Amino acid sequence: MNELISIAKLFDLSQTIAAPIFDGLTYPWEALPDISDFIIRLGKTLPADQYEQVKDAENVWIARSATVAPSACLKGPLIICHGAEIRHCAFIRGSAIVGEKAVVGNSTELKNCIIFNCAQVPHYNYIGDSILGYKAHLGAGAITSNLKSDRSLVTVTTREERIETDLKKFGAIIGDYAEVGCNSVLNPGTIIGRNSTVYPLSMVRGYVPPDSIYKTAGELVIKQPY
């Protein structure tokens, strides 16, 4: 096991309703195939005084304190948690959990993902087969690319090793407090460490360590404390 990309190193599990999905797993991407079934099981247990099950949609639960724009398109399985904001023309294709006070913005598309509490994907983002940690933020136009051009299985690459995921579709794992700059592309299997920053217009592949700044491929600096 590579501890640097373990669940505990990337996420504070107290900041998501989806914490039980990670029980017994080694790496966070192992949860991706189970998101849909997990949502259906969890949704049926949510208190009716706090969550409304949408009658004209299958397996969609929305917290009564959440804000959803009338123009948003919501497909299940889906849970939108307390205080979340789903803005104009957001497109949630299903198998998604949107955490408390999270923001899904204008023309952003979600598919098979977990968005932790207070994370933000506010402008023209695509988040597919990915996990965003607590207070993670993607700048306008930043996307997760979740399918390799040759359709082969995705691997996770660190300086020490290559890890086979056995997944054909896998976007990115983005740690707590991470910041991804505008119009960046996170290639399949990218891992962004906790509290790291990716420069705008970056094309990221592989592993970005925690508390670091990704400028270009091969140019990485460690953040200095104030």
C-alpha cells in the first residue's frame, strides 16, 4: 500500500455523508464502482423531515435546505446534502453525491462522483468518475478527463510505482483544500494531494504531492508556511 495516496492522507471523512463507502478500502478510487448502489441504499435511510425524495425522478433525494435552480437537470441516483447550491443549467447525470454547502455551478456536469462538503465546481466544469475533497475548488473550465484515448485501463503513477486500478473510467482524486486553476485538464488517474495548487491551463498527469504547487510537468514546488 502506498500511504501517500491512501484515503486517510487525502480526505477528512467526517466531511462527507459518503464516509461508509470507504470502509475496508485501500485507495479512494476503489469506491467509484459502488457509488450508484451506495446512494440508493443511503437515500432510503435519510430522514423525510430533512430530505425530500423527488417524486418525478428515480432515486433522487434533495435536502430541504439545499438550493436548486429550476433550470438544473437532475438524474438519479443522486443525493444533494444540506445547504448545497445547484446553479443555473447544472447537469447531474446520476450516481453523484453533492456534499453540504457544496456548489455545482453554471453548466457544470457531474457523473459518478463524490463531492465532499464545501467543495466547489462553480463554472463550466466536468467531473466524471472522480472524488473531490473538503473545500476543494476547481476554477472555471477545469475538468477531469475520465477515459484514456486508447480506452485502456487507467493506472495511477507516482514517483515510486505504477498502480493498476482495473478501471476503464477514472477521472481524478482531489484532496481536501486543493485548488485547480482555470481551464486545467486532469488526465485519467490523476491524484492531487491535500492543500495543493495547480496553475491555470495545466495538463496534469500522475500524482501531485500534498502542500505543493504544480506549475508545469516536471516543475513542482513545495508551499512554504506563512
